[in-house]
Amino acid sequence: MQQSAPIYLDHNAGAPLRETAREVMIEVLNDAGNASSVHAHGRKARGRIETAREQVARLCNARNRAVTFVSGGTEANMTALSPAWQDQGAPVYLDKLFRSAIEHPSVMTGGRFAVSDQVVIPVDSDGRVELGALELAVKDAGPSLISVMAANNETGVIQPLAEIGAIAERHGHFFHVDAVQAAGRMPIDLESWKADVLTVSAHKFGGPQGIGAVVVRSTARVPAPLMVGGGQENWRRGGTENVSAIAGFGIASKAALEESADTRHLSDMKAKLEAGLCAICPSTVIFGDKAERLSNTCCFAVPGIPAETALIAFDLDHISVSSGSACSSGKVSVSHVLTAMGVPEDLARCALRISMGWNTSGADIDRFLELWPKIVGRLNPQARHQAA
């Protein structure tokens, strides 16, 4: 019996590398030269970096000089989450970090803020930040940083960023948006969001792993560098630049920007997927379905079908999906995102995430929907007859 080709439906964890990005990376790896050198080889490397900087800036709707390359989303967030900033050339020290309850672990740790200076803002049952709670928390605080992700990595729920930015501006606070999951999947607009700093990572939309960027709205208002040393990246991040990865980041950004202009293909596939899931199991719960979500992400659960068991079953059939739970040292814990949304623990442990991307086809979704009832039949036959 011929084995089916593997299907990858875990783009939110990391998208496959685009062929165009791979090609330019190999080309750069075959060249010599440090981008800080003044000779021809160095100037060529510098040109590669500046071309990529422009491509990433366009993806983020920002100025070229606003982009600083770093090693990925985690370093980008650590850089942004600083109590020390420069504003119009003067040092500014922020009192507190206000972050939502559903942030990525690299933001949940608080970056360079002390634990005692961090305040968690709740979300509603669809995973959207409670604006009233945010305004109440920040209205009497001294200058502080508000950090909210643009779109959630587990549920795909998009946050009311313009409203959050308005709150930040009204009370004299700074605003950070973690756009790692959003970049290339929805329009990025630092101006309308009134975001002071944005963070992105290449590997979520088909660039290489290990490269990301910190993007500021104004170069007059920037967080203190995390990595210090030489004068690379306009003194905002020390260390010799990874020219190959940066070039791949740029090419992937260009492709992602073109794709983000029309996401109907992904939206249609998600609609087909979710309709199929509910038809197969009427008890299916789709998390965040009443909120605006990314077109590529579906997080769902069927009561009585543990996520880890379903993941193994899919893997045996050569389909890669993800769970709504985080795994660490072999221990599966309940998703903090779903917990913050008020999802009961037993249901949260059943959460699966399907995330599509640049190489996902309708046939991939068809194959998933073909296998799902067979897996349900093995794991919990009654689920196909239970009402929602």
C-alpha cells in the first residue's frame, strides 16, 4: 500500500522554508565578507542586509531605519520589554509592565521587568483583552509599558490593537505589540495601533529560523539594547550580523506581504475545515469563534478525546498538527491561553490546533477531514453522536 505524502498543518509553530529564501541563503553562504568591512566583499554583504531591511520594513509598514535585526522572536521580545528607553534623546524609565494573560512565554516572563513590576490583564471568553480592566489598571500608573500580542498563537484571535494603543496614548504609556503570529497573515499598522515597538520572527511565514526583528514606530523612541558590543544595527544590537538568515528573512517577507494582501484561500480552507469538524462531531468546540481570528488558525476540541492521543494518531498517519497544551520535559500542562479564557481543564486538555500557511492546499484539509472521523471512531465513538 502506497504511503500518503506527509502533511504539515503546524505553521504557527514554524513554517517550512520557502524555496526562494533557501536559494538566496545558499547564495549568500557562498560569499565571503563581514558587513562591517569597507572592502567590496563587505559592501556586498551590507547591501544584502539593507535590501532585507527594506523588505521587512515594507511587511511591517515601517521605515527602513526602524528595523533592527535580532536572533528571533524571543530576543526581539526581550529587547522590547525593557524598563529603560530613550525618548527624544532623553532616558526614560518605565514603572510597570502591563501584559495580557494570554501572551507568548517570552512575554509572560516579563523580559527585563522585575516580577513585582508586572501586572496581568484578563481576557474575555473569546480571548480578547478586557479593555475596561486594562484602562482601570493603567490610569493611575506612572509611565509604563503595555504589551499585547497582535494575534494569539493558539487560537488565532486578533486583539483590538487600535483601542489598546489609544488607551496607552491617553495615559502616557508605551505600547509593544508582539506580531510574531500576525506578520504576513494580516495588515500591520504601527501608526493606527499607536504601537511604539513591534516584534516579528522570520520562521513563522517561511523564512529561516533564528532571525527576527524589532521594529519601532519612531527611531527617536527606542528600548535600551539587550545585546551590546559593536556598533552593528545602528548601535541597537551588537554582534556580527547573520547575513544569510537576514537575506532569507527579507525574501520571505516580500512573499508574505504579497500573500497577506489576499487571504481568501486560507479563509476558505478554514471555513471548510471548521464546517467539516462540526459535521463530523456536533460536540466540537471551536475556541474564539465569536472573535475576529487569523485566516490560517483553528483551535478546537472534542470532549472526551485527549489532545496528546489524537496527536499521536495523526502523526502515525503522517499529518503534523499541534496541541493547545504546552509540553515541557515530557509533562503536558493545560494551555494558559485557554485557562485565561475560562475553558474547563478537561476540555482544554482536548484542544488541537490546525495552522495553515504558504504551502497548504485544499487537498491537505480534505485528507485531514477524511482521517478525523476514523480517529474519533477509535478514540471515542460516542463523540460523533453527541450534541454540542
